Amino acid sequence: MSTSTPAKKEIAAIKGTKDILPGEVGIWQKVEAEAKGLFEFYGYRELRAPVFEATDLFEKGTGETTDIVTKEMYTFTDKGGRSITLRPEYTPSVARAIIEHRLYLQPDPLRFYFIGPMFRYDKPQKGRYRQFHQVDVEVFGEKDPAIDAEIVEMADTLLKNLGVQNAETLVNSVGCRACRPAYSKDLRAHAEKVRDLLCPDCQRKIATNPLRIFDCKVESCREQAARFPKISSYLCRECRDHFTKFCSYLDLFGIPYKVEPNLVRGLDYYTKTTFEIVSSGLGAQNALLGGGRYDDMMKDFGGPDLSAIGFALGMERLISILKIKPEKSKFLYIATLGEAAKTKGIEFARFFRRQGVESLIEFVGRSLKNQMSRANKLGAAWVLIVGEEEIRKGLYQLKDMATGNQNEAKAEDLLKIICDSA
Ligand code: AMP
């Protein structure tokens, strides 16, 4: 009879989520720093909203007929009986925060950015997660199509600065509340004629929101959608004008683009401009970022009549195609032997860190030889050797790991050697 206890089952991360481990976090930090620096340069400021919000914010904002709201939200009732949702996207939170804090009464431009996790209960696959991260950018109160083009140019600059190649900018206009109803009516009539060729989901969309059929990934639905009428022939004068000017500003900014007449994007709130930047390096989920204008959300939320435009960029997708490697930091490894040396080593770690030198001292009780080979393996730039003999003399050995040169000196002089060679 076996007396061994059964192996304990390991706890794993939830499906559709993933850990960003120290080995890959450097690239995340680099992208985040690049994005923040660039956005600040264009007059944007960070706005951090809570991870969860009242469910009706997204029902009202994102839209009741969207896939996000109908199928993908992480919604629960909290202990106070409120319906809460983990944010599936960021735009409604920004609109809410502007109204709640009356930010529109302040003189600062209403230009905001944020980087953080979003949550959607979608089918996990390559490029699609249940917790994923977006770089989000929003502008309020600027109606002019010049801002539509500038925001696209800013996104394009970010991608270029990060070395993204093979990206293509797609643009369209989805009209407004004045011209879209006539289009939806015709679209509904066309979809009705081919109802049997559409998936059950799209059959439902015929009544609720026929534009959403364009989001469907089912091949037969895509084939049918390609034959539906195009919104461009239905745009009112104002929307047509806006789109023409948007395109000419894109030319002015030097951004190549393609007009994609079926680009409606998966959200209900868009008005006029929609855009997407896609990359051939991504596979089936090829959208790196998407955005558009949403001129009705603020007034629909009971706020002032402020037009708005924004985009969201998927961090996981972006990082999956980046070739950049973050630079390895140059650091000092402090190797100590014995109790007195450990105390001195701690003092040195504090001293060097205060002087701006990244320093590592480990408390594992390794031999000096083992500490040297460990410093080598970790890629330390220098090793400081602190032993009893060194403490007695008040002189310490500093080894430059790149050249193998060794210097014996006081800590202050060694600091100078480090700073001169850094
Ligand atoms: P959306 O908010 O749906 O307009 O998406 C904007 C961008 O976020 C997309 O272009 C993707 O890069 C990214 N994204 C959206 N959904 C997911 C997801 N489930 N997993 C990973 N990235 C996503």
C-alpha cells in the first residue's frame, strides 16, 4: 500500500489572462514610457478612472446592441446589491469623470490618456484575451476634423517611434444621427433579403442594429456584408464635409491611409470619423488600434454638448510585433563574506544607491566564488568585494566585469570609477 500523499494541484491563472513576467516587463515599461512621453508632448494628461463602474455606464455608453455589452462584460452584484462591471473599455469612464468633476469648466485642454487593463469575456485566442491592456487616448470639445487627423498622426508617430512596420491606416465615416437612420433602414432591408445566409447572431442584429453585421467574423456574413450598400452614399452634407476635410488633413500630416467603406467598428457610439491601424504581422486579429468620433456621448450622459474623439491601442498585440529590446541596466553586485562584511555591504548598498548606482546585495550565504559567478551570470557591470581583510584596510576591490580590471580603493574613489565608466 502506498503511503505517499497525492500531489497538490497547482493553481493556475484564469483562462484568457496572463502574467507579464520580469523577463518581458522591460518592453512593457518601454512602450508605456514612450506613449506617455509622446502624449504629454501633444498636450494630453493622464486621467486614471476606477477599474470597475456601474453597469449602466457601459450599457448607455458602449451601447446595448454591441457584442461587448450583450456578451462580453464581467458583471456582478456587489454586497450592496449594485450591478458592477469591470471596465471592458475606457471611453465611458473618461466621459463620466469629465462630467462628474466638471473638468470642462477648467482652462486645460480636455485631452486625456490612460494605460491599463480592460476586461472582456471573449473567446481567448492569439491576440485576444479576457484581461488585456489598452493605451487609451480621448479628446473632448474639439469638433474640427483637424483633431481627427492629428490624433491619427499621433498614433502613427507612436508606432513609428517603436519601430512598427507594415502598419496600414484605414478610415471611414459612419455618419451621424441625422443621416444614419436612412442608411440603417436600407441596410436592414438588404440584410432581410439574405437573412437565411446570415449567422443567428447577425439575424438578430437585423432588428437591433444592422451596422453590427459588419463586425461579424463569420465568412458567409462577411461575403453578404461586402455586397450591402455603403454608408458613404448616405452621408449628410455635414458628415461628408467633415470626412473630406479629415482626409485632406491626413494628407497635410503626411499620413498614408485607405478609405475602408465597411469600417464601422464594434461600438455603438461612433459618429462621423472611424479609423483603425492594422498590421499584417498580427494574423487574424489584425487591428492594432481603433477609434473614432463620438459626438453624442457627453450629452447622452447628461453633460454638456461636447464633441469627442479617441482611440484605444492593444498593448498585447503591439508588443507581439515589436522587435525592440530594452537595454539591460548596468548594476553593481556587492559580494560579502562574513557577518561584519554583510553589515558593511548593506552600508555600501545604501551609499551607492543614494549616489544613483543600481546595486544588488543578496542575503543567501553563498561563498565568495559563488557570488562572483552569480554576478557574472546576472550580467553585473561591476562587483564590489567586501571581506574582513578589506574592512580592516578600509580599501575595497572593485572588478569591472567587462574588462576584468580590478581596482583597490576607498568607496568614494570606487564610486568615481563607476561613474566615469557608466
Ligand atoms: P476596441 O476597444 O474593441 O476598439 O479595441 C481597440 C484595440 O484593443 C484593438 O485594436 C486591439 O488591439 C485591442 N483589443 C481589443 N479587444 C482585445 C482583446 N480581447 N484582447 C487583446 N486585445 C484586444
